[in-house]
Amino acid sequence: MEVRKVERALIGEYRDLVLRSLETLSPSTGDATAQIAELPDLVRGYESIKLRNVARFREQAAALEAKVLSPLDSGDWSSNPWRSAIPP
């Protein structure tokens, strides 16, 4: 039963992760954003295998999100043209 709860929670985590990465989409973050979009491919297997893969998903998601957000430290992204294309 734990696996099903994790699977349901992961849907929201992934959606939020993708939306956050799209908010900072730029030529310098495009590769990491594409890798974020491919993360669900990691979550395969049954029971304990799937739970291990979810842990890998979360580790890689954190690393990729750090890459995507790092350009924010060096400038103001409020004028990013992609911001208006992202639903609230």
C-alpha cells in the first residue's frame, strides 16, 4: 500500500518540479529542464524496486533543479518571456 501512496504523491511532485523549471526556462537551463521532463522514466519496477527508483528520481530531481535555479542567483528573471506561457 505504501507504494501506491508514493506513486500518487509523485505525480504532484513531478508536476510542480516541471512548472518550477519552466519558470526559469532559458537557453542556459534548457538541457536540465529537458532532463527533468524525462525523470519519470526512472520510476519503474515493483514494490521495493520502485521505491528505490523513486529515491533516485528525487535525488536527480534535486540536482537538476539546483542547476535550473542557479542562474537565478546572477540576475533578474522576472522578464523571462516564458513566464507568461506558464499557467498559474
